[in-house]
Amino acid sequence: MHKIGVDLGGTKIEGLCLDDNLQIIQRKRIPTNQQNGYHSIVESILSLTEVLTKDISNYSMGVCTPGAISKKTGLIKNSNTQCLIGMPLKDDLEKSLGKKITMENDANCFAMAEATIGAATDYGVVFGVILGTGVGGGIVIDGKIHRGRTYIAGEWGHHTLHQNGNRCYCGRFGCVETYISGTALEKRWNELTGRTEPLTSIIQNLSSDSAQQWKREFLENFGVGLANVIDILDPDAIVLGGGVSNVDFLYTEGRNAVYGQVFSDLVDTPILKNKLGDSAGVFGAALLS
């Protein structure tokens, strides 16, 4: 049976068709165009699926989406693609396709892909971290996604890092996401330097006093945030993904900042860079079935 994976991102929708040996048969990306609203996104996913399944009849399908499906209502919740919130995405796709699909949030799909065919294939308990426009996390235990009682397991991006801190889109204050997401880091850089620059440019020169303060705050927040995860979950490995995962000092100075905050006399949790890049989500979606 072929495996279809669809990764619904904020800017692109990626589709993938794998054969029984997990070899790529077809792959395609299209823009999300979320400004056109929910129904446009549904139609885009359906059109992409039609292209991917044109020459096959027997397939399973998984969809990777920002946010999660509420166990209570069956509707999308906690999504930073806000036109999805409160919408029956899984039901609408199943009705149109005439078949059951599997749907997971992007962090769970990332963790599944990296634990199965990526950087963390040799580890039992894997915490997959998304550091991008937002901050998310997924947990895979012995090859299976751990969703939790209410499907919010791994949502460390909305742990409170600083009481009464930065306001978050979720309506609360001080969330991890408001300090170490790519968006938050660029905003803080602007506050300290008066310059508007992408993260890729910021990390090229961190010699000034303002730059050193920016880096120090980043490392402190990264260290405390992930140390809290280790204290609770104690995973066998942590894999970093998303655009911020390309910051090289996270695997040296960042690792040390984490280790220095963990409640243990022995800290050796591997903090790994992903192997699948921004395609981890679509591979994870295909592997869900």
C-alpha cells in the first residue's frame, strides 16, 4: 500500500507519495495562501491529493497540521494558522476523499519522522522540538506518538517561562514561544538594536554589547525551557527542528545552558540537529499510518 503524506504549513503545503519501501514516488509543494481562508486550504489539500494519487488506487493518508484536534469537539485548536481554529478539517477532508485519514500536529509529525528515519532512530524516548515561527514539541516513545490524555503532550512552547512576561497569541503571558521562537528573537533584536533583520543575519555578527545581551538572553531562555522538559520527561534524545535549529551555538553553548539547569547530578541528554529539514513534517505525515 502506498503512503500519502500532506504537510499543511503556514506558507506551503507539501505532498508526498511513498511506496511500500518508503521510497519517494512523487513529491509536490504548493502555496498555502492562508489569507484566502479555510475553504481555500481544504480545496488546495484535495487538489494536491488528487495529483499524488492519480496513478494509484490503494493508499493510506496522513496529514500534518499546525495545532491539534480537540478530543472534546473534533475541531482544530491551538493553531497559529488561525483560520483553522474551530474548523472540522479532518471530517471535511474525509467526506471529500471518501476515506479515513490520520491527522497529527506538526510537532508530532516532526518527532515521528526524526525518530523513525531521521536523527534519533537509535533512541526510545524522543522529544522533537519545533523552533520556528512558533515553538512546539512532540513525544515519540518506542516508535509511537504519545499524545497525552487531552492531546496536548509536548506543548512546551506554552509553558510559562516568565511570570507576567511577554503577551502570547494564546492569551496568556510569558510563554516560551514569546522568547525563543524565530519571530520573538527577531523582535527582541529590534528592541535592543533598533534594526530589523532576519535571524540568519543576526547570528553572523554577535560582537557588540547589544548582540551579546541578545545572545545571553536567548541562551538563558533556551536553557531553562528545555531543562524543564528534561526534568519532567527525561527523554533519551532531543531533536531540534525549524529555522532556529540552524543556529549552531545551540548544540554547544545552548546544550551547556540546558545542562546547567537540569535537576540532576548526571546530565547527558543528546541534543541533536534534525536530518530531514523542513520535509520532516511531510515524511512524518506519511508514516502516521
